[in-house]
Amino acid sequence: MIRLYPGARAVRARVGIGVAVYVQVALARSAWSDNRQLPVPWPTSPGEVIPYPVPGTAPTAPRRPEPAPEGEPMPPEPTRPSSSSSSSSSPSPSPSTSTETSTSTRTRTGQNTHLGALGDGVVFIDRQHDADWDLRRLYATLTHSPTPWLRFHAEAGIEHADSFAAQQVVLEVSPAPAFGLRAGLLLLPLGIINQMNAPTTYLTVDRPLTDQLIIPTIWREIGAGIFGEVGGGLRYELDVVSGMDGTGFAAQAPIAGGRGNGHRIGFLGAAFAARLDLSGPSGFAMGASGYYGSASGDQNALGGVNVAIAEGDVRYHGGGVDFRAEYAQVFILDSYVLNDYLGLLGQDAVPRIGRGGYVQLGYDVLRLGEAETKQELVFFAGFENVNPRAAMSPYNFNPGTITPPGETPPNAPSPARSFVRGGIVYRPLPALAFKVDVQVALDAEGPPPTAPVTATGAPGVPRPLESELAEAARGKTRLGLGIGVAF
């Protein structure tokens, strides 16, 4: 997150986000003029392409044109008519759960190569009229499937306008719909947003705090796993990935600083992440996910520190309605060992339990008209309650001298905080979203980030949170403006 002084702030924001908008709109116009099929977060007509799977849908083989000499490029497919009676012409989603969104080139040999882009830029303005802007990410995406059962997918590019990173690099083998293997840099199957994180798929400018402080999206680790759909709309995924580094844990966002995210080479213990998704008729889906693994990093003194996550969610999208609800808890086992190692005291101590949940409802008002359109204008509102320090270990070291009179006792949990959000999302194209929303804090906002209070002589040194996450954890009332692209 970059904080700018008045005057320079507005110019930098317009230039940074303006460049991203210009590039992506140009790509969108090109794709639209060529009558290509554009990816969308959900099917709104039979001619549109789903960039990632809807839980519970099984892949079906697309209709192929008449054979031709091997290697000859295939001409563009004609646009399919919008007809609810033709089920065979509906697009077939890939078995992957990635954020893949792209255009494609196909040959008569059955190969598929997809090139795309993914990005979002945001501006936040608080009550003091201070503005923070960030080009969160601008990725290029590549997917290549030399055969129907083998797939390579990669997403990499610029983060925060100043660093290069990979979001995922995955090789998948799926000999049957019920079973597939994947390996590489994986997006963990936790919650609603972590895997399906394209900015066009969620309504808020920023991700909900539950999906930042409790489930620290966007979370990826090196590992391998299995996935598939066993029938009846039930989809599963189980991954074995590298564990976490507990020396990066913090009170405001308990486990966010312990993620590897592809920046760390090596395997720090083992962790397991799993998810079940059950999809029903007419756009309804529900899911549950979990995580358990080591958080000792490479420190023998933290050998008993482990992390567990439990999450459940419900989603519905249909008839212009967009509803989602999520609840998650994070558990840090033997958190007092970590606090002793880092010397964290009082309200800076890492919690034993953190929790969060939200509900959100939106409606596309353009569905009220009689004219058919691919554009969307969604009005939405939601409520969230989150508490990263919901419970503390009774074994923490808590000298009474660190708590002045009238303040919260050292080992007391932090109070939960509630938020109301509302806003508008306009999608002129399915793969382009303009957003504006307001977050209203119903409780007092948190203080500015400061160095934690530590005990003298502690063997470890706490690491500060990323500035973007530390600012979000304050829970301020603010206005948000954003643009998201996913081609």
C-alpha cells in the first residue's frame, strides 16, 4: 500500500489505474469486435464461457468440426444462439478451480492454448480525506492443454506496482472427472474467494475482512493434491502443501504473515488443505473447507505450534440475485510457545482463536427491464463481524506492569468489530467491472500500526505485517473505488 501526500496523490492514482484501464479496455474491445466468447464468473447465456468451474458441473466434450489436415488452425467458432432449449450448446467448464480467464487459440489436433490477463486497482478515501491507492495486481495468464487430460496453467505479473510475483503455476492430470492430480504453486481451497479470486467475481472493492484476517487470501503454497467430482454435484479437493512460518504471525491478522506465497523455496513441514462443494439446482451451492499443518518454520523451538482452520459458506446466483455468506475460525495450537519465542506481550500477543463471518446480498437492476443485455448493474449490501483475537491462551506471559490503569488486561481477548457495507458494481462487459462501495465501521477503528511490545531477551524477532493488510486490519470507515479485469 502506498500513502501519498495531497496533490501528488490524485495524479499518481489517475496515472496508475488509468494505464491499467486503457490496456484492459483495449483488449476487451478487440475481443468484442471479433465476436469471441468472453469469460464470465457465471453463465448468463449459452454463448458465454466460464473461466473456472461451477461446483458440481461435470466436463463434457465440445462438438468438433469436420476433420481437416493435422495442425491446421481452426477458424473462429460462430457465436451460439441464446436459447434455453439447447442444453448441448452450453459451455463446459474446465475441471480446474483456478482463476483462469482468457482468450484461446485452438488447432485441429485438439490442443488448446489460452492467453489472458487479470488485474485490479483500488482507491480508498477515509473520513480525513486521506487517499490510498494500490495497483493490487496485473497478471498475465497462460493455459495450455496439449490433450484433454493434461493441463498447464500459470498466472504471474506485477503486484502493488513495484514487485513481481506468481499467483499460481499448476500442472494438472485429469484422466477422469472423478479423479485428477495437480502439483505446483497451488491456491489453497479455503473459503469462497481464495481460489475464485478474479476481481470480477466478488462485489466489494476490497475483499471482506474475514477473507483477509482469518483466511489470509490470496494464499498459495508449493504442494500437490487430488481433485474431482463424484456425481450428484459433489466436488472434492485435497492438497498437501508446505507448512507456515509462525515467526510472521501477528495479533491483527494472526496467520497472514506466515504464508509462503511462492516467495519461500523449500518445504517447511507439511500441511493439509481440503474442500467439499455441493451444488444444487438454479445456482445454489454450499461448501466447507479446512486446513491443518505445522507453523514451526525452521525453528526447533516452535515444534509444537500448529494451525487449523474451519470454514463453511453458502452461495446463490440466479435471476439477478447474488447472495453469499461465510463463517471461518482459525486456531493456533500452543500459541503461548510462539508468544514466548517472539516476546509478544499484552494486546500484541498472537491469539489462540480468531473468527469472522459475513453475509452479502446483491441484485442486478438491469434484470428489471425487458431488453436482454450482457451488461450488469448490481446494487449490494452486507454485514460483517470479525475478531482476530477472539480467545487467548491462558499460558501467555502477562506481567501486570504492562497494563496501565483502565486499559484491557494483558491476556484479555480483543472486542469483536462489526461493519456494514453497500455499493454498486457496473459490468459493461462480463470481464470488466467498475466498483464503488462504502464501509461503515460500527465500532471504533483500530490504532495506526506500531512496533509490538516485546519482552527483553526473547530469542525471536516479530515481523511487521504488510502495509496493505495492516491498514485493512484497522477497520476504518472509508469510501472505496475500484476496477477489476479478468480476460
